[in-house]
Amino acid sequence: MSEPLLLAQVSDTHIDGSERCTQRLRAVVEQLNSLRRLDLVVVTGDIADHGEPQEYALARRLLDRVEAPVHCLPGNHDKRGAFRTGLGLPADVGPIDDETRLGQATVMMLDSTVPGEDGGWLADSSLERVRHAAPDRVLVICFHHPPVLLNSAIVDPIRQHGEERLADVIADRTAPTYLLCGHAHVAAATTFAGVPLIIGPATSTRLGPDWDPAAGVLAFDAPPGYALHVLDGDRLTTHFRFG
């Protein structure tokens, strides 16, 4: 029997050159490196706060310290050109999509950003990746924008739209499928199109849902968070970590 796989999810680092955001990501990197083993790290968007080259240069220096492979995708605060250059990716103008095989699973990174807009949308080419994914392998799909309402007056209007297109391609799959996203600055779990959807917390700030007394207010002093996903066969278990 194969050993379970351990995948870490970091999100919404919003590196802006400040010591606060820098130190919070640095602390998370140190925690990841303290784990006995780690197979992969996915960063689910909003790496930079303003999409500036110097922000990506700093983020890359911090993420390069992770002692495991790191795969990144952009969020609505990111700018594709600077993102590609700053993180050492090939020059292109299209969505920043990527995938890698991890044991019995395929981990797919899909760019849900729309240049110049805060809301999300998956390009047809991104959905084709899902459609043509190996049908007999567990599929972990990562993107920035959640395709569901999360009871957040701030996040819901700028969620991922056109979600029925994603639901259609997921419906065609027979192997287990899991969805990971960020954007909401909160740790949460729900379902979408009959499969689990895990929303990873942010390292930068926390944002409460509508029933939270602090709803609509970014908590800058909340501890930085990240998620650890354990893939044991075809079963995914998520542990959230803060501090």
C-alpha cells in the first residue's frame, strides 16, 4: 500500500513589501519546512498585492526557501506578465495553467483570473484540461476564485462566474475529484457539483462571513493560516493550521 501524499496549500499572501506580510509568509514557510515530509505546495493566488515586479521578486525569494516543489497560480491582485517574469515562468499572454503528477493523483493549477477584473472565470482552454485529464487518476483542481457563494458580501460578488461550465466537465469524470481555492481569506469547506471544495485561509489577513460581527473587516492581526491536504488513496483529508 502506497504512503499517503501530503500537499500544502498556501493562499493570498498579498506580498506588498511590508514587513508584516513578509514575516507572515516567512513564518508559514518555516512551519512547512518543519514537517517530517511534504510532497508539494500549491499557492492559490494573490501572491502579490499590487502585481508589481518587486513584490514577485520578494515572494519568490521567500517561496524558494520551501523544501518541496512549489506550484503557483494567480489571483485577481496579480498581473499575468509580472507574475510570469517574477516567478520565472515562460512568457505568454494566456491563462497561467499548470499540472503535475503526484503519486496516484494529478494536481491541476487553473488560472481563474480575468485581467482588469476582480471576479473570476475559467477559460475554455482551462476547462479542456479538466476534460482531458486521465480518467483513472484522482484529480485535484486548484484555482483562486470559489465557484460558489460563501455568505460574504465582499467575496460573493467577485467569485468565479460561469461555474456551470466547470460543473459540466466535472460531471463527466469517474475518478475522485477535489477542488481547492483561495480568495475568501477564510478556511471553509463545502461542495460544488457533487465534489468537495476546500477554501484555504490566507497568510495575510482573515475575513469573516456575513454573520460574523467583524464581517467585511479584514483582521490584520489574525494568525496566518494554511491548509494541509492528506491524500490517502482516493480520500482527501484536510487539516487547517494557524499561527
